[in-house]
Amino acid sequence: MSLLTENPLRVVLYEGNGSQPLPAEERYATIRALLERGFAVTRATGAGTPAPALKSHLLVLGRFPGGQAPLAEDRMGEVELRIKDIGGLDAPAIAEVVEKVRFETHAARHGDWRPWFPVIDYDRCTNCMQCLSFCLFGVYGVDTDKRIQAQNQDNCKTNCPACSRVCPEAAIMFPKYKAGPINGDAVSDTDLQREKMKVDISALLGGDVYSLLRSRSQRAQSRFSKERDADKALHERQKCLAKLAQLGDIPAEVLMSLPSPEEIARRAEEAAARAKAALGN
Amino acid sequence: MSQPRILFCNCTYAQVIPADVKAEVLRKLCESGVAFDAVADLCELSARHDPSLKALADGAPAKIAACFPRAVKWLFASAGAALSPVATEVLNMRAQSAEEVADALLHRELKPNLPRAKATCSDAPVAQTVERAALTASP
């Protein structure tokens, strides 16, 4: 199942007519416990317009008279609806009830994937395809109008903001990143200069960071074959990885998990070809 | 104007929003008695192209407590749910205090603040041209 095909479980905490409202503190504890487990919760009071549940399983929770949950169904037959009485249950117990329903309905499980992926600011993006040719993990693609898109978000390496570093327009955001403008904060002129400088640095180092990695690795291999000094080769690789990690703020574990230099070369060529095709060159 | 819809993002899978801020905002929402939607993680919903985002972005006034407005705007857009620039106010729990965010969420008045385009000084060509021309003309 992919992110796009899994159906989530939506939870409604119903406190309108026919249900006894929860005391504020219990309401808070319940909603918080559900959010911490990854669920979306609507607090419905009978007034206001919460977002409707679409393409999802819907679980309605409430304190109903006599502990009897009313019978109801979706008139359109599009939403699988369940109603549960939560009278006498505390927040952790309610969270257990919800988790059980999630399991029974085969709804999306939360928390296995940490949502870390690039978000493109199309006010800034110039469709230059640098990100597409840079990313080795197939996160980017193009739509039918050859417009760059983040298409395979779950291929992205958690905590790695490297592609945002190669974007000359600071158009790539990672909303969970620690600092601006990558986290979505406004882009300043200083940021733009800094971003450009980073690209220049990587160019100085040999075109792009992957060719740096390749050439360093090749040099290390050659030394290794001459000197038969495994420690030296390892040291060289570690030095190279440390430099890359520092330049791009790339987590060491991402760099350590990179494939072999040959595979990097193959993927980089493939990505560059896709970018070239998208640009129509 | 009708009461804007309220969406609260708990940013469950990261520690970028101060824990005390999001806890306090949620507490105040729960104490207020208003109807609202709370999601564990807006990024996850965006990646899933969750249809509830589209329902929230259907043009009705909305107040969203999450992170930077630029990030929120494009998280919705990338899920095919463009937010209305005239009917959306984003409260930034990474930068604003809990009190500020909660007050704005519960206030009837809506102050739209989605960025409409590039926002750097260099994107103001007239001002730049004048400045450069002045520099060039000076002896």
C-alpha cells in the first residue's frame, strides 16, 4: 500500500445534541492522546462546519445516554461509519478503542513513516530541474506539463535537506527543518546569496557533490590498490563524507547509506537524463 | 461573516514546534467550546493527498494553527487543495506565542496572511533599478 492509496481513520468527538459534553480537561486529554497516536480528530458540537470525512473510515465517539451509541449510516454509502460510546473511559482507554477500530478497518497505520519530504514553493521555482538531477532517490518527477513535482515523498531520506541546498531560488522547503528559509520562513536576500554560494561551493568541488564523492572514492580506491592500506582508504572516505555532511547539512547516516560509487554514477546519470528530457533539451 | 473553520496541527512527528506552545493552544481550543479539526501532522496529510485538505480549502474562511504560512500554503497546494489567499489566516506556532495564536484562532475577525508571491527585496525590480542606477551615476 502506498501513501496515496491507504485510507485513514477519521475520528469525530461528538459533543452535540444527544451526547453529553466532556469536561474541558478530559476533552483536551482525549484529543491530545489521539493526536499523539497520529489520528485526525474533529471536535463537533453541532454548530460550525468541520471538514467532512471523505475517502476514509469514520469513527464517532461520544457520551451517549444510557451508554447506548445510536445507529447511523452514511446516506451516500461512501464512508464506513462506526459509533462508539466512551462513557466512563479515560483518554488512554479511548485511544485504545480507536486503535482497535483502526486495526479492524485496515485503516492507515500512523507513525511508521516520519513525514519528511520536499515541498516546492512554486512562487519561487523556475523549473530548472536541478533538484531532479540531484536527487538519487527518485523523489522528484514531472507532471504532464513537465512541471517539477515531489512525487515519491516516502523515498526521501529523513532529515536530509540536501536538494534544498542546490536550489538556486530557495524554492524547496522541508517544513520540519530547524532553520529558515528551508523550514518555510520568508526568504531574505542574504539567504539567497547564501544558497547561491552553496551551489558555487559544490561546483568548485567538482560539479556536484556526487562527482566529488565519486572522484574521492576513486582516488581512495587507487591508493588502496597501491598501498594496500585499508585504514587509509577508510579514513579518506570518512573525511569526504564529513565534508559533504558539513556542506549540505546532510545526516551522516544518509551519506553512509549511499550506494556504491558505480551505483551513484548510474543513478545520477539517470536523474540527469530525466531532467534533460523534462527540459526538452 | 461566519465563524472561520479552525484547523490545529499537532506536528506530532517532529519537535520543531515548542511543546508548551502547541499544548497550550490545544488546551485553549478545548476550553473554548468551539468546533475544530485537529490533525496529528499536516505534512502527513499533504503527502497522502488527504481529501479533507480539499474540504478545508474550499474557499470558506479558515484559520490554521501550524507553522510558517509559506510552508502551509504549499503543503495544501501540493495535495491539490489550494488555500484561498483572501480567506485563510495561518498562525505560526514556531514563531508566535501560545496566547497570540489562541487569541487569533478564537477571534471572529480573519486576517488573511498567505504569501502571494516571492517576498524578497530583490523581487522588487523598480527599487533595485533605482538603487543600482544611483550607484552607477555616483562618481
